[in-house]
Amino acid sequence: MTRTNQLKEQHPSPSSAEALDLSGGINLSIWPVLNDNSVMQLPEQISPEQMVAFRAMSGSRRLRLAEQLYWSARKMKTEGLRSQHPDWSPERVREEVRRLFSNART
């Protein structure tokens, strides 16, 4: 069994929103999810397959993926705040997301 197939068995693709499909059959999942929808810890190092796939991408493709990741993070933060603070108005949630992301550090 190839390393890629082993990875797919260990971490089935959760959804197209959570995995990067490079049409090479390599799952670059950034959120491995268990069957009960609990999130597993992310690996500390990128796999060799992921490294090859990312290096093969054009700069514009990597930039698009980074932008998608950014907007996905904002959506998740928005939904998290709505869940934590159901009494907040939509405007207050937007303002808090804006504040958090403007102060974010890498």
C-alpha cells in the first residue's frame, strides 16, 4: 500500500472545504476529522507528499489557497462567536471578528 493510500485510510477527506484537492489524489487535509466529528490534533510537520504538492503549485495558486484559508477562518470565527454569544447583534459579531483579525499575528 502506498503512503498516500495509508494517509487516506487514516484521515479520510472530511469535505472539500477542509481539504485541498490537487487532482493528484493526494489528500492535503488540514483538519483530520474523526467519525464522531471531533477534531484531531494537527501534525506538527507537513508530510513529504504535502511538501511536494505545495512546491508544485504556482505562486498564484498558493495565494488563492491562502485567501480561501483566510476567509474560511473568518467564517469559522464568526460562527463561533455567534454560538458563544447568541445575544450579540450581527453588527457586534462583525465588529468583534474585524477587531480580532486586525490584531492577529502569525
